[in-house]
Amino acid sequence: MADVDVLVPTRGRPVELATTLAGLAAQTGVDFSLTISDQSDGDASWETPSAWTVIRWLRRRGVEVALHRHLPARGMAEQRAFLLSCATAPAVLYLDDDVWLEPGALERLHRALGELRCGVVGAAMQALGHAEDRRPHEVGSFETWSGPITPERLEKDGPGWDRWRLHNAANGLHLAESLGLDGPGRPVPPADRFVPYKVAWMAGCVLFDRAALVEAGGFEFWRDVPADAHGEDVYSQQRVMARSGAAGILPPGAYHQESPTALPDRGISAVDALPM
């Protein structure tokens, strides 16, 4: 059995998905499987020579790769619920189809989840197009975990809520540099070195203890929100965080490809629609 099930939801992202798969192919130090759930209107996102090259290479190296055409589309919460239903590993990584992982990123996340003994850890995706866009006014809420990770229950616009700003642009990259964990011209950071910090939520690359996610309800709330609802990842993470604790880690090692969003039409947030 794999240590981590990597779960990738995708829709109409052939170039981005191929790039994401190339990042996964460079991951070592942890056994993982890969499940892709596609909801494209036309051909599946993996139907390109580039994507198939990586899929075949992964399978050749012993990685189990499952490809699903999961239609009709009934919203992101339902898409994530379907992916979770496919998982059997102790940990599940929700990886967006437009996030590239540097070598060692998956092993670092897996180490962090095991050592920190919390319900969820994340590597917030960084936008290298903002590498020179330093925003000290957005990182004032940065606070490392100095002891055991403890459960936190946050309320919208209450204490701790503004931590979401830590993940704007390339703020995580700049925080990692300020701590001496990364920097231009330096080698790829080692997988066994990381700093955990307090979060509100994380986007793009989030590793759950699967049992903790299921205990918190997973994404079964999809039936209680409209199909165009957003914030399903925020809601699920905060439910796990309230029960089992959560942490972001630096350096992140996850990079947003900065493509236009595949979900331009968004309705109500799950955080606003559902009780915690």
C-alpha cells in the first residue's frame, strides 16, 4: 500500500496537468499512488502526448495511476468527495492541477505530517511571478508552532483569520528566505528540514491524515451546498484543524503555474453556508 494517495481534480487543463505530473515524477522518498478525476467538457486533460509520457513513466516505475472521467460535474466539493472515496492510503494529498512540486516537496510534507502528529499540513503554492513583490504588510500574522500542534477553531474575521494573507503572491517564499530555508542560487532545500507555522487555511497542495479528514466529515457536505459553491477546501481544512490541528510548512516547494482560474463562476462560500 502507498503511504500517500495523491488526488488531482482537473478540468480543461492539458498543459497545466502535464506540468503538474512532471513535478510528481520527480518526487522520491515516499511511496505514492496517483488518482486523477477529470471533468473536462471535451477530451480529458491527460489526453496529450506530454501527459501520457509521464503517466507511462510513473507506471513503469511502479506508481499506481488511476484515471477517472467523473461526470456530470456537480461542484468541487463533490469532486473532492469522489477522489477521497478512491483513496486507501493513510495520507491523502489534494494537489491542484496547476501546481508544480519541486523535488523533495512530497517527502517533506509526509515527514511533517508524521512528526507534527496533526490532522493536516500544507505547502501553500507560491507564484514566482511575484518573486520581487515583497509584502511585509501581509505577513504580520506569521507565527511558528514552537510546541505540539494543538487544535484551533477559527471564526471568520476573528483572531487568526487574517493568516490567509500569508499565502498571497510569493509571501511563503519570502518567509522561507527570511528564515534561511531557501533563497536564489541555493540548492533545492532538503526534505528533512522544515518550519511549521500557524494557518487559517492553505490552497493547492494540502496533505491530510485520511482518518482525520474522514472523521471530520470529509467532503460529504457537497450535498448541502450548490454546485457553484467555493471554499470547500477551506471548510474541510478548518473542520480538521478544529479537531486535530493544522500547520503550514516552510519552505513550501509548491509553485502555482499562474494560469487563469478554471472556476471563474463562483457562488456562495461553504464557510458561509455551513455550520462548523
